[in-house]
Amino acid sequence: MPDIQVLSSNAFKEAYLELVQNFEKASGHKVTTTFEPTARIMKRMADGETYDLVIMSSDGIDQLMADGKLVAGSRVDLAKAGIAAAVRAGAPRPDISSGEALKRTLLAAKSIGYSQGPSGSYLQGLFQRMGIAEAIRSHIKVSEPGVFVGIYIVKGEVEIGFQQMSELLPIAGIDILGHLSSDVQKITTFSAGQHVGATTVEPAQALIKFLRAREGHAVIRRKGLEPA
């Protein structure tokens, strides 16, 4: 029985690993997964690598379908994630309760961290819209691909960091301040798409169905996401 080959972004990793373990026990299928940040997923696809499924932001899935890398119309939404903020454990907890409070917090921060993924791209635009991009530019540290922002917070390299809640929760040594307020929040949908070169199609489709099943919703929520 061939393995199901999956290429997935890190934001869905914690929920995915628990759900896949359950799927393997229930189905008898083996799943082999490669986890990469968004930019590396796109590069792997551009380089012609083949998987059965790709899991990443819905925008990325749509782009890969447009590029002919994924089967047109194969996108299935799995989970949604909001951006959250965190500081080092025990540090003062700045106010992020509104867009204006967040703006004041950012202007007062000595250092600010975010990722190169969907949340970081959104934050760059948000800081521009807030009119503070130039004022805080020298205080910003963008994480290396595949390195969680929380790691920089723990090391003291950034005072306040931002990333998807699902990517902050697994990091020990930080205090999560919560999600950004609704007036400045950006919800990212994570979706699966079938690769045009998929060879284990039916088991891969069974995996998608399992990942979306109501029985897994508690796992998805526990890992900082919401079912799509």
C-alpha cells in the first residue's frame, strides 16, 4: 500500500499531526509529510516536485492551481487561523485590545517580530495603513523561513512578536496576549489541493475527508485554529 505524500505549511502542523495519527490508525494508510514555510512550498512546486496533496493558505492553493501545479477545482478548505501576539514569559503585557492600542504598543516597542508567511505579509500592509511603517522599520525582525517567531521572543531578540495563533501555542517560554482585535485582524484559511501528479488519489481524498470531519473539530480548536 503506497504512502500518501503530503507537503504542508507549518501553521496547520500541530492539528494535522494529531489528526493524521488518528487517520493512519483508522484507515491503515501511511502518510508521509514534509513541512515547509510558504515560500519553500512555492519553490518546491516551481522546481517540479510531486506530492499527492499540498496544504497551505487558500491564496497559495489558488495560485498553484492557476499555475497548473494543482488540479483545478480541487481546493478543500480545512481550517482558519487568526493572528495573535506574544511576549516573553513574565514580561509586561502590552495592550493590543484595539487597533489604536496596538498602534501605541508598536510605537513603544523596542523590537517587533513577525514571519515571512501570510501573517507577516498582512502585517507589513497593516503597518503602512496605520502610518507607522517608517517609524518602526528599524525595530522589526523578520523570522528566518521555518523558524517560529516565538523562538525569537524566548531568546529576547524581539519584545513582541506576531504569528498565527497555531504557531505561537507550541512555544514554551512565551505569554500569548491573544488574537488581534477584529478591526485589525486577518483570518487566513488553510486548504488542501490535489497535485496534478498525484499517484495515491483515493487514499489522499479519504485523508482530506478525515481532516474536515466534525470529529476532528475539537483537535483543530485546541491547536489554535477554527474549522473551515
